[in-house]
Amino acid sequence: MKIILGALLLSAVMANADSGASISGVVKDPKGDPIPGAAVTIVSRTGSAGSATTSSATGVYRFDGLPSGDYLIRAEAPGFAPFLAEDIHLSADAGLTRDLMLQLAGVHEQIVVTASSTPQAPAEVSKAVTVIDNSQAETRDNFVISDAVDLAPGVRVQQLGGPGAFTTIQIRGLRDEDTAVLVDGLRLRDASATQADASGLIEDLLFTNVNRIEVMSGSGSSLYGTNAIGGIVNVITDEGGGRTRGSVLLEGGSLGTMRGRAKIAGETDGGRILYSLGVTETDVTSGLGGDQPFRDTNAQGRVTFRLSPSIRLVARIFAGNSFIKVQGEPDIIGNA
């Protein structure tokens, strides 16, 4: 039996502004028609603030109570290529209007935070970073983190057996302990491992409440300490915000396999409280050989309290519980 419990992290994020700014606009398609239900995210280039929402039935989005500074805005909707606006500057007590024009799917724009610990556009990053977003992972039906990063360039994933077996992630051909695994930028480490890395936990990390995964090839030890010589796998969870939404997924297959995932996200109290929660479970009742059961449950949650334009309180939780039966196969046969 293996239990992982992430402690509740409370962090107050302080910005430099004393009053709030706002930005609003309309999300449009190439013909200029509004796009309802588009997911719009705004992040500060200093990493001090961020928020998410969805466009209304008329395509209107709006963010209020933001500290002054430089921002990135990303908008995406089904059937359209993600749009990234890099030149957003907000002044204190000022309102800005910016319409977002989405093109048909084909061009993919992303925001990267792993390479420098602050949000950047991909063109500004000096190292090779691969981004696997939620839609890509769901299209490939990836249910574990290791499967989602397996197709990234320079990444080798090795699983020594069936479901729940020991799994390693190697980047640039280096050792598995040279790959740092992060959840929202926080190091995930196994205290019982000889190198205090996350190699003993990778097989238990399910794809739960994930917004995207950033895989950086190259040393990141200057930012993330030891075990980051080969590269970094940063799992970024959903911030929530916008209208209340959710999804449920149930699957079944051979070896007595059942997999389920449920997610919910949104906001309340006029946008002052943003929340997201996801729960995922995998059950393999028989397993390889007919007698190797495996069970794994993950839960990830995040709540953001917008106390003022310059103060935010963020609570995150990550919990996991897994079980696998260990066998002594193959049987030893004595001498005649």
C-alpha cells in the first residue's frame, strides 16, 4: 500500500498595484462573429497574478480587479486555433478594450512558465519546451502522466511490467533521477528514494484536473535544484474560473480494467472565488498473469480567493492512494 498526500499550500500573492485595472472585449471568429463559451486566460508576466473565465453568449469576456503591469492573454475554443496576445499593458484604475480574433484550427500558440518560472511566449524561451495540453491528452486517451509525456521529443518512458509497475521518465538519455517532476511548479519528491526524487511515484500519477504539461529538455537546476539535470516535467492544474462546467468519463476493458474521471470548475461570489477539482481512479482487478490487481486513486483541487486587486489566497491539494500486489514470478524450480 502506498499513500501520497500533498499538504495544503496557502500562498498570498502580492502585487505592486494599489488599485485594480480591467480588460474586456469580444472573442470573434475569422468572420467577426462572436464565439460563446471560449476559454480566456490572463497571466501576469511577473507571475504575480492570473485569472480565467469563459466568454458569454455574445462572446464578451471581462477581467476586473487586476494589478497594473504586463500580461499575456490566451483564448481557445473548440474548432479554433488558440490565440495568444503578448502586448497587454494595464495601468492602475484604467480599463482596456481588446478583442480576440481566433483563427480556424491549424496554428497552435502556448504560454510557457517552466523555463523561467514566469509566464513567457514560446518564442521568448531559449530552451526546448514541449507543451501537451488537455485536449491532446484526451484525444490520445492518456490516463497517466507518463503516457502523456511519452511522445515528447527526447523523452523515454520505460514501464517494467503491467499496470502499476515501476515506471521511469528519462530526458536526453540521462538517468531517471535526473528528471524533476513538478506539480504547479512545486517539487514532487519521494522521501524514501535514495536520491529523494520522484521516480518511485511516477506510475501512480494519473492525468487528473490537468490543464497542460510542460516538458523542458535541458538543465533546470538553477531554478528547481537537484534532480533537474536532464529536464523537467511540470504538471499544471486547471485554475478554474468562468461559468460552472464539468465532465465525467467511464471506461472498461480487458484484465478487469475500469477507469473513471470526474472534473468540475468554475467561479462564485461574482468572480472572487475560482475553483477546480478533479478525481480519477483506475482499477485492474486481475492484471497480467491473472493475479496482479492494481488500484490507484488521485485527487487534485485548487481554490483561489481574490481578496483584493493586489492580494490573492491560493489553496492547492494533491492526494493519491494506490495498491498493487507484488508476486515472486517466475517460480524457482529446484534441481532434479
